[in-house]
Amino acid sequence: MSTKIFDAYLWSGTAPELMEFLKELRQKYIEVASNHLVRFQGSIEDARKTWEVKDKYFTISLYLQEQVSSGINDPTNIETSAAVYFRDEMIAVQFFGLGLFYEDGKRPLQEIVQNHPKLQEYSYWNNVDEPEEVTEEEWDARRDFWDFLNVPSEDGLVYEFSSRNTIWEICDNYRKKTR
């Protein structure tokens, strides 16, 4: 048996309400990611120099898109997404990449998710005992819910916060902050 770990939330609203929330979170992501990149401005400048040595045309948006598609662990890889699953009349959401961004010792995007009234923690793992506050019946229901999932992008819908258009908006904000 393979280990399964799902850090996820149940959405108690409708699918259109979830889309509205994801769009609002995307706007906050643009602001937070821009601030994050300002803190790592030196990494971007180093990349610019490396690309110039290789005679590659450099723009911040091309660089960030390359970082996102590479999947490497780097502070300038701002890849962030949410996978949405519809099962048994329920909607569950997994967020990926929100923890990368921090401001003043806090993780603002994670805090928005954790404090949203329509998101209820619905994590599941099968490698250790369930949390004490979750009954065995509730834990078994979570297991049954997550048993169908193999690959998030194939078994759910993926909302990309770090799409090409969003990266352009982040770059515009970054330029304004670093001029």
C-alpha cells in the first residue's frame, strides 16, 4: 500500500462561488508574488546576466514562465495552483504553492485559505493515526472520498494562479516596485 497524504479543504458553497473565491485569491496572489519577487530581485538580476552571456533574449516574464514550467525548487519559481475535485455531492480543494510566499513572518495566502468561512479542513493521510478531533467514521469517510484520486490534474480541475497572463500582471507590479 502506498502512502497517501492529502492536504485539502471541503468547500461548502457552490461551484460558481468557489470560482469567485479563486479569482479573488488570484488578485491577492498577484500582489503577494510581486512583493516576493522584489525580495529576490538579486536572483532575477543574476538570471538576466546568465541569459545575456548565453545570448538569450531576457524578459522577466519569459524567465518566470521558464521557472514555473521547470518545476525546480527556487525562490523565483512562483508556481501556484488549486486542484478542485467533485465527488459524492461534495467539492474539495487542494492548494499548491501558497506556502512559498511570506510577508512579515506570515503566509498571507495560506491564512486567507485557512480562515475562509466556506473552507473546512478535509485532509487525509494513511501513514499515521487520524487526529483525535476526527471520529473514526469521519476518517473512514475521508479515506473513501480520497481513494479515487491518483493524479490531481487528471482526476480534478486545475486552477492555475501562475498562468501566463497572471505572470504578466506580476511583472508589471514588479517593475513598478523596482523602478
